[in-house]
Amino acid sequence: MPVIDSHVHMEHVADMDYFRNYRKTHGFDYVNLACICSGRRFSTGNNLLAAAMKLSDPHFFAHGGLYYPSVPVVKPIPAEWEFSLQAKELLDCGFDGIKMLETKPTTRKAHDLAVCDPVYDDYYAFLERTGTHIIWHACDPETFWDAATAPEFSFKEGWFYGDGTFSTKQAIYDEVYNVLDRYPKLNATFAHFFFLSDFPDEAEKFLSTYSNVSLDITPGREMYDYFSRRRDTWKAFFTKYADRIVFGTDMTADEFQGGVGDILSTMRRFLATDDVFTFWDFTIRGLDLPKDAVEKIEGDNFARMVAPTPKPMNKPKLARYVEHSLPLVRDESDRKWLADFFEKNL
């Protein structure tokens, strides 16, 4: 079975070398780049970086992100940025799926647009019809809404949501459920276990209700604390739903969650051993899953939901995307590097 990290993030050109080395050093057959094109740091450059990586290295998948020409979002969406057309263009260029950050509380607040708004209907219909895989970040840990329980880093990163200006966790869930009820065949993997690691009954209900969704185990470090507190319950769950759980690290070049070796060791020990050990300042208890379950989670499920190997890039279509997207790249040095790269390689 392939070994795939389904969920990492690049931000700048320098990150390309980091992830080439990351893949080789840590034994991944493939790595998937999850692109973010909205927010205080990101633009279409995130998609273009991923396209450059796919052109230069066949071991990388990429899930492209939607670009929003105005934030907060102003309707109607300009015709050239209509969401279903954006998704089609990305897939035609050679992207392997779509990344959604629209329901992270910070993005939801910035956009001021519900993901169940009719403006998205053609987009969801297209993704459902084509079976396109989505990596979808919805909500955040419930502790981030409570000043008494929110971790220190949530305040530093702007991820504390208890001031009354953010959507509640339940309100965001309700938006997602509205979409899934209307488009039940969406092929969506919900990042960070859909933030249900402290709610096994809700996780069971979610997977039993929506037969095409899956959950990834990208940290959210709190997940592994919650999993360990109910170790037997979660072992049964992971065994039952081994074909609907996906491995990913959320790795970034600045290693925000911790050192690469420590994170990978922690996640793999958690899945494959019955070890009891300490990381992220709490005790983790391994699930000791059967070998075939571990293999499904560590690569086979992503390959089945997306594709066994990354799609090749379509150079003529990518050239057209570069032409109208390159001027929107915010970082000047990245924009210049990308312009030079695509001039030589398209």
C-alpha cells in the first residue's frame, strides 16, 4: 500500500525544497498540498506554488483553493470568479481535488458568507457530479470559544472565538449539514476529525448519516488527548471505520505543531502500537490497530478517494490560469520566482 501524507501546507517558494526533503526523508510515496487562497497571508500564489511543485515532482498531489475577489464577499460573484468555474479550471489544469477553509471560524467571519448560501449551489453540484475530492476544514476545537479553556496559542494566532463576533461551533456544523443534506454524494474528507474527537457518539452519527464523508487525523493536538481518554471506544471506532479515516499531518515548513520526527512517530505509534507515552504535554495511549487498518489509514484510503497517483498538469490550461492569477500573488519575491518558473516550464 502507498504511504501518503494527505494534508500539508506550503506558503512560500522556499517551502518547496522543504517538502521535497520531507517526503524523501520520512518515507512517503506521495504528499498532498492543501492550498489556501483566502486570508491574511494567502492568495492565488498558493495554487501556483502547488502547480509548480506538481510540474517539477511527480510525487505531489494538490488540492486547490477558491479565490475570493472581495473579502467580505460581495454578491453577485464576478462571472470570471464564479465558484464552479474556478473548481473546473483547477481540475482541468491538473489539480487533484479542492481544499476548503471557508468554515474555519476566522475565514467564516472574514467572508461573512455561509457555505450553504445558494451562491455555492453550482459549485457543490459540479463537485458532486464529478466525484471531486474535497479536504474540508470545518470549525475548530470547542475550547477555542471559552476563555477559561482556550490554549495560549489560540489567542496568539487569533483563534479565540469567545468574544461574540464569531459563528458558534454548532452554527458552523449546521451550515455543513445543510450542504451535505442537499448534496449527499459529495466526496469530502473533514480535516482534524471534524473536531469530534471528544464526541464519539457524534462522530458515529456523522459517518453513519453521510456515507460518502471521511475524517482525517491531522493534529489538532487535542485530538490525541481525547482519543487516549476513551482509548477502547476509539479503538473500536477506528477499526469499524478504517476505510473512512485518512492520515495527514498539517505539516508546515515552520513546524508549528512540533518537530517532524516527533509528530510522525507520535501518530504512527498511536495507530499501530499499544504504547503509552507522553507528547504535547499529555499522555497518549496507542490504539494497536490491525495492520490492514493502519495501511488503509496511512495511504490506501486517500488513493481510493482521490487517485492512485497524482494527475499530470495540463500545460496549455495551466498557462491560461497563470496568466490571470499571477498578478494576484501578494508576495513580490514569490510572484517573480513563479513568473520565471512558468515562463521556462510552460
